[in-house]
Amino acid sequence: MQFNDEFAGNLRAARARADLSQGEVAEKVGINIGTLQKYESGDMTPGADKLPAIAEALGVTPNVLLGWSK
């Protein structure tokens, strides 16, 4: 599995656990919904400036999204 695919899966799973819509997460992070959709599909990876904001919005650590902790 490539990094983008793993990140995308972790992001979708964390969003589902947080019971948030894509729109809600995008608003909390300050990005548009299309960008979040690209993150979740694996077409794009967030930069170091957005990763902590996404993690905070979902109530997880960046490591969880990156697949570095179980």
C-alpha cells in the first residue's frame, strides 16, 4: 500500500469515528471541501501546515493519520 492510500484510509476512518462530515472537517481546518475530498481519495497529501489542523479537528494525533501508531 502506498503512503497516500494509507493516509487516505486513516483519514476517512478517523473522520467516521469523529462522526463529522467532510464539510465540517473542511470548515474546522480552513480548507475547501474539494481539497479534503482529494486528501480522502489519495489524490493529494496535506502539507505539514495542514496535517496538525486536520488531526486536531478529528481528535487524533498526526501520527494516527500517518499510520505511525496503533
